[in-house]
Amino acid sequence: MAMKEREAMSSSGWLAIVLGLTALGAALYLVLQIKHHQADPWQWLIGGGALALAGVIILRGNFIVGPNEARALTFFGTYTGTVRAPGLRWANPFTVKRAMSLRARNFETAKIKVNDVDGNPIEIGAVIVWRIVDTAQAAFDVENVTSFVQVQSEAAVRNLAMHHPYDAHDDAAMSLRGQSEAVAAQLSKEVNARIRPAGVEVIDARIAHLAYAPEIAQAMLQRQQAGAIIAARTRIVEGAVSMVEMALDQLARRGIVELDHERKAAMVSNLLVVLCGERNAQPVINAGTLY
């Protein structure tokens, strides 16, 4: 059964300090009275001992809670609540007070080698920022909350990499390299789902390392370059065709020149060569006619 945090009964520790020191002072006074009542010293000794024990017990209930800290209290193995109020506090002296940090923590996962959805071996690592939100679950539902978060985060990173490609030329497709914000949001959601039973939440999760595995890095680099060239050429051709269409439409609309089909074909050919070529165009002046 999962534990749930609840507030523990506690009070300010300053009154307890006053009472505890008063009891110790009274105990010392009674012990000093023994030399004046040597005929019957035991009642003074017992009274002083009892007051001293009471003072120690009272003072033992004091503890300090720092900013962004908490104390989980257990009484003979039973969870009694959590104290989050900062400052000097006092609670049942016989409870065990376990310190818990509520500050944000971060770590970087190990570089995991895994196959992406296309079967390509890649190396991936992430930075996870997290904090404790339920001290009872963090203290009692898992053996070690830090180790639990690290292991579950690495499992989430591995699962994320297996369901997405490293790279995709389609802008609509979600890839690890292309859509970093969407990937980070999905990673945060998956890590949160895995570590929520430990009373922990993820503040931020982002991929910090992403690369192809060394054995295929060179081949995949060439593939990326080829894909980028093809994608760029496709864009260039689409743009060139649009520009040629616009030029022909403008010439016909303004009546600058009338072109038959052969002249249009020649003009289209020349424009496509100029617009799609890698080198600057070298114009040739024709002093005659097309025929």
C-alpha cells in the first residue's frame, strides 16, 4: 500500500528549550542540596535525577528544519507525519526524525547505446531535474529515492529512443534531433509516470547527448549529407518551376513578347538551367533569330 504524506503534530522548540533548561537547573539545585541534608540525601538525589531525565527528554524533542527541508517522523516504526515548517521545532521526543531535502536536484544519465525506431544504433543521454513532493513515499515506498530516479530515468530515455528516429527529413515526423522541444516534453511525461510512485516529480528533462554509434557514424554522416542534398535540390526545383511559371505568366499578361511553344520550351530550359545550376550563369548574346 502506497504511503501518503500528512502533517505531523509539532510546535515551536523555544518553549521546550526553556522548560528543559529549567528542569536541568532545578535538578542541579536539588543535587547541591544534598550536602545540607546529609541525614536523608536519597530523596534529593532521586528528585534531582528525575528532573534531569525530564529535562533531557524534553530537549531531545527539539530539531531544526531548514529552508526547503522536511522531517519525516516515525514512532516505533509507525509513520506519524512530516514537518515542513522551517525553524526550531519540537515533537514527540521518542520519534525518529528523518531529514528529507525538498530542493531541486539534477543529474545526467549515462550515455546509453540503443537502436532507434529505424534500427540504427545511437548513443543518447539526458539531463533530469527533479525534486521530492511526497516525503512519505520517498522515504518509505522505495529503498533509495536517488538511485530509483536515476534507474527509471535511464529506462525512460531508452524507451524514448526506441520509438523515434534519430533524424527525419519530413518536418511533420517527430525525430530525436529535429523536434527537441516535443521530445523533451514526451521525455518529461514518461519519466514522471515512472517515478511518481516514489513521491517525486520531474521539473525538466532534456536530451544532453545524441549521436550515432561510432561504428556507423561515418556512413550515417554520408547518408545525412545525401538526404540534405536531395531535400535542398527538391526545394530548388520547386522554386525554379514556380519562378518560370511566374515569368511566362507575366510576359503573356503584359504583352511584352509573344512566344510559340518552341520559344517557350527554350526559355523554360534556359531559366531552369540558370535557376538550378550550381555556378553563375554565363549569358550568350544571340545576334540572329531562334531559327
